[in-house]
Amino acid sequence: MKLKLENIESKRTQELANSIRAYNRSNRELSKSEPLNIYLEDEQGNIVAGMVAETFGNWLEIEYLYVSDDLRGQGIGSKILEMAEKESRNRGCKYSFVDTFNFQAPKFYEKHGYKEVFALKKYPYTGERYYYTKKL
């Protein structure tokens, strides 16, 4: 056997990811995973706001929530989040999970009932990354 170090994405990276996913599926309870993506487009079809998320078992897992600078503060992010939570409840989810940096949206999620479960300080060097959950 021989240990190798790579500093690039390669076929080996995907092979390793597939191996851990297969292991996880064989050892955890069966659970349904479905994408939950919401987009707001302008008149030209450009995405100006949206969410990339998935429902996984009892959980809504929010990966990204974005609102363009010129649309912030108009309640669009709140509408997107509320739409995602409603759809998640319709899918049987009971909880939501998100992580956000200190310069992104911690106050936004707190305003919507999310509770901090832990934070990484000095991440990656001087910032902070917060992890939140919410009972839906």
C-alpha cells in the first residue's frame, strides 16, 4: 500500500467520495433526499435571488440563500425562506439546518427563529461561521 497526496481535484477525488457515500447508505437508516431549489429571475431571465437546498429525511438542509445587493432589505430572502420551509413541512420535514458566516446572515436566520447550535471562531483565519437549526 502507498499513501498519496494530491493538491488537485481528480477522478480519485470522485472515487473516494463515491466510496464514502456508498458506505453511508449501507449503514444509515433509509431516508429520502430531494432537491429543493427556488429561483427569482428578472425580466431577462437572470437569477437575482434564490436558494439551493435539499430535504433529507426529517431535515431541510439549506446550502445557499442568495439575494442580489440591489434587492436586499425588501423581504425577498424572507419569502424564499418561508417558501422553502413550507415545502419542507409538506414533505414531512420537522427541522431545518443552515450554516452562515458572520458577514452573511446570522441575524436574518435568528429573526426567522433559527437557534445557534455552535460556531467556529477564527474561521478560516479571523472570521466566524455559525451553525443554526430550527424546529419547523
